[in-house]
Amino acid sequence: MNENFIVVTTYDIAGLEIEEHIGLVQGSTVRSRNIGSDIFASLKNVIGGELVGYSKLLKTSREQAYSRMIEDAKLKGANAILGFRFQTSTVAQGAAEILAYGTAVKIK
């Protein structure tokens, strides 16, 4: 789906010319934990180790936010995103927003 779409964390792409700056694009998702994950996480806090359920939840959330950002850029006519970043914020107890954002551009 996104094979030919360029996304970089830098503000230029070596060897490519930016034809047009389109502007901010973003994609986000809000996710909450479930009671099963919370109970398992409490046990892991006692014995230590990776919280696998939370790691999977965050990975899925990042992928969804990233895909939504690319779709936003495509709808605006872009073929690349510069300055890509993720941001996470708590929106309620047990729920967080994952935001993917960057600057949409057209490259030659």
C-alpha cells in the first residue's frame, strides 16, 4: 500500500528536488488497555520483564497512525513526507493517543 511513498525524518531527501510543500499531515489513533493486560502487567512489575501485551498494542497503534498519516498526505496530493515524527499523549486514565505527523511534499 505504501511501497512507493517516501517518508523520512529529515527535512530534505538527498538527490531529490522538492517541487511543492503541501503542509502538515497527520494520522492518529486512541487506544485503551484492557483488564487482562493490566493484570498481567501488574504481575510483570513484580517479577520484571517486557510487557508483551503493551508492546503489541503500541506497535499496532503506531502502524495505524502511520498509515492514516500517509493516507492524509495522498489525499492532499503528496508523494512524500518530510520531518516524520511520532508523539504520544495520555487522553484519559488508561487511554493514550498515538499521533504520526510530518510535512507533506511533492517531489520530482
